[in-house]
Amino acid sequence: MKMAGFYDESMSNGIGWRAVLFVSGCPHNCLGCHNKVAQDFNYGEEFDENKIIERMKENSILKGVTISGGEPLCPENISEVNHFIERVRKELPKFNVWCYTGYTFEELKNREDEITNITLNNIDVLVDGRFIEARKNPEIKFRGSDNQRIIDLKKTLKENKIVELEV
């Protein structure tokens, strides 16, 4: 998997101070995409999981990690993304995990494959849905367009219905 970028600290990609991993590769090709270069699966550098984990461990202000893209949950990236999340869970147990995806929660659940189900269970907050330029809204937090949802994934999976996070 290629990495399109990494922020050591951000407050605009989820609640609290967090690291942000941008993976390369995206099949959605949303009109007006803010990270068009990251749509190419060959863009960026090889993802060095050990290096990124160490950088996060060294930063005492971080409360979590956000995984964005590109598209973290496409078939080409999901296994490595899940492995990374599992390491974060093990080595940084107090971290919460946010993930941005162009897929809707329903599309992901309808895959009915093991790696997608495992990955969804490892994520705390899922920001889902493709960016729709006609619905772009700079007034909303943590999303680009108002069709996108900020889903409390733990509650959603437990209650078997979409539970959106209030931000």
C-alpha cells in the first residue's frame, strides 16, 4: 500500500488532537475531490507501518488516529489498513480510530466479507459517503458535503441501526 501523506498532528480530521494517515488509491473519482492526486494507487511512498506507529507513540498530545485517502476501505487497501488499526489498538490502546470512506456504511455491510466486517469492528467513528460537490457545505464539521455522515460505529453495530455522532 502506498501512503499519500501523514500528519503528525491535526484537529480538523476528527475530535481532539490526532495523527492522520492518507492512503493512496481511490476508485470513486468524486467531482471536486480535495485530494485528487491520492486517487492514484501508485502516488506517494510505500507505507512504513513501523515508522508511523513510532511517530504516534512519541507524540503525547495525540488522542487518536484518522485514516483517510484516497480510499482506505477499497479492496486494494483494506487488509493493510486493518492491520495498521489492529497495531494501533494493541500498541496505543487509548487511541480512538476514525476512518473516512467514500463508501456508505450500507455498501460496506453488503459486501459480507470477513475483512470488511473485522475492519468495521475495529473502527470507532466512520465518516461515510462520497463527496458530492453540489452538496458541499463549509459550515459542517469534519465533512465536505452534507450527505456524509459521522457514524458512531460501535453503537451502530451494537444497536443494528445507524447512530450518528453529535459533533
